Amino acid sequence: MESCGIIRKMGLRKRNDEIVRKRKAGATYRAISSEFGLSPGRIQQIVQESIIEKKCQERSAKLVGEIRRFDEINKSWPTETLINDLQLPWKGRQCLRNHFCCHKTDEISLKNIMDFLIPNFEEIPDNFYEACPAFKQNNVGHKTYYGLIHFFSEQDFGHAFQIEWMIRLRKLMRCLKERGSYISDSLRQYDKV
């Protein structure tokens, strides 16, 4: 059932890319709407969403470039900028926003996010889920948590981030294994890091 949704999204993405391509080539909204069986208003909406998405991607690339250039996990960034411009998964973005904005934190660092997701504990806690700030958020379960871990594990935020993140990821994996806790398939790939 889930694969049908993915295929449908891929089909919509391809369709929308074609709509944007035709509009850039000079086709009118009416001509495009006629070809795709959509209203001119919907065609305009798809084009506008594409423009917004491109701007978001550009802001994200700029921010990630700055993060890499500084290569400092303790450097503070405006909270909303860091959370919005990293292009986190939607639910993960909400989770971080709820935590940091509710604490009225105007600026955060990558280290703050690491502490939120994988606390730098010296000894393995008896119950990792009770010790981890992320799991203290409403509506944060395994799927959202592991999605955020996977997101940050796949990013290139510079050498300092990579070293500290891998240390914490190893601790997390060891903790989950020793406690016999659930480990998602997406997290198992980091078992050998």
C-alpha cells in the first residue's frame, strides 16, 4: 500500500516538473491546463510552489555551506533559520521547533540539536527513552526520532560535526543493543560506524 503512495508521488513530481518546464518555455497557464486536465489556477499554484521550493533549496544550500565553512558545532544560529532552512522532514522540524521555541531559545547550535537527539551520556542510562529529550516531546515516537537521526547522519555539516555525531551514534547503537531496545531498519545501517 505504501509503495502505491510513493509511485503516485513520483508520478505527481514528474507531472509537476513537466508543467514547470512548459511554463518556463513560455506556455500559457491556459494551454498547460488544457494539456494536463487541470484548472489554470492549479497550474499557477504548481508553478508558484516550484518557485518557493527552489528558493528553499537555495537557502538550505547557503546555510549548509556556511555551517561547513565555520566547522564549529557550538556556533549559534537563529533557531528558526536553522530549523527551517535545513530542510528537515516536516514532523522532525515540528519536533525541534516545539522543543527549542517553547524554551524561548532564540539561537541554537548543532551541538544543541545533538544533545536533544542523542544526549552525550557517560554511562548508558537504564531507560534511554526517558533520558532523551526528544522522546519527552508530545507526538514523538520511534518513526520521527529515527527519521531525525537518519537525516542528521546523512548530512555533511563539516568535520567537527561528523566526528561528534559518529561518537554519539555509536553510543546510541550500543545503548539500544545492550538494552534490547527497538532499532529501526534505517538506523541499522549505522551499526558498523
